[in-house]
Amino acid sequence: FIDSRTFVTVQKRLEQNQAFASDNQPKHKLQELSGLVKCSVCGRAIKMYKSPTLSCSGRAQKLGCNVSYAGLRLETIQQNVADEIQKYLDDFDAQQKRKKRKIDNDKKKLKQLETELANLVEVAKHGTIAGDILAKDIEKTQQKINELQVNIQLGVNASDLVDFRVGINPNLSHSQRFEYARLDTETKQSVLKVLVDKILVDTDGNVTINFKE
């Protein structure tokens, strides 16, 4: 259960994202990067309208973006993405420890807020403070609790995916290096789907990867 304000905000955000998410589908020949590659200026999808030419859909559809990706090759983006993904994977264990620390901290905050909420409710029973003031404090505290509960659950779900590396390659031990470059296109796509939210690309092929939390 979430409060109505959060629900409405999420719906608006989903509507805003829909145009961007639908721009880049596998039919656009971007191989493992399909659905992920975005213009670093306008945020819309980079597509391959005619091989090997890449173009920003915001420019192609005359939506206000003037960035040209003429001359940039898909292979350049793929290599830069591979380099960044490998760095991420090499730091995987450290990242999981950071996520666990965050979950633990959120749980402590949640416990404190639940105690605070219980105290506010107790005060409300005795009517020693104006009801409207207490109601606002209770609502704010409950909203913080809801947000923390969502964050904790998302963090726990992410931890369930902790070693997708072994899931992809059962013969890989936890101590072995996972080599992204050696994977086939379909497996790379599976890895990116788990790890990546979107990939921003500039006209030189440099990439900024937004990883999923």
C-alpha cells in the first residue's frame, strides 16, 4: 500500500518515460544495446535507421534535438560499454557490501520512525497538542516510513540477484573474474537487462551508464 500522492507521482513519471522507453526496440539493430542507448543531450533513443548510420530519434523526428551521430559506429559504443560494464563487474562484491550497508541503515531509520510514529499516536490520544498539527506530523512520519519500506524491499530484491554471474555461467566460482567481452550477444543483453537502466552516448561514442539501484 502506498499513499495517493506517491501513486499519482509514479503514474505521471511512467507517462513521461513511456515515449522514451518505446523509442528503442530490438528491431533497430542495436544488438545487445537495444532499448538502452540514449542521446546524451535530449535523452531520446539513438537508432540505426540505415546500417551503419546512427541517429538520435529526437533529431530524426524533428523534436528539437540537433545532435548528429553521423560517423559514429555501433562497434565504438559497444566497446566503450563493454569496458564500463567490466569495471562494474570487477567491483561487484564491493557494491553488494555497500548495498547491504544501505539496507541496514534504512532499517535503523525505519525503526526510529516507527517509534516516533507510535509516540505521536500516543500523544494524540491524550489531546495535549492541537489535532491538526499532530495529524500533519503523523502523516509526514507515515510517508517517510512508506518510502523507507519501499527502498528496503527494493534493496532486498536486488540482493536476490546478487550472483547472477554464476547463474549465467554455473562453472564460474565466486573468486573468478567474469569476462563480459567473452559472452555472446544474447547473454550480454541478459546481463545489461539486469544491471543497466540506460546508456547515455555523446557524439564521440563516450558512454555514461546509469546502473539500476
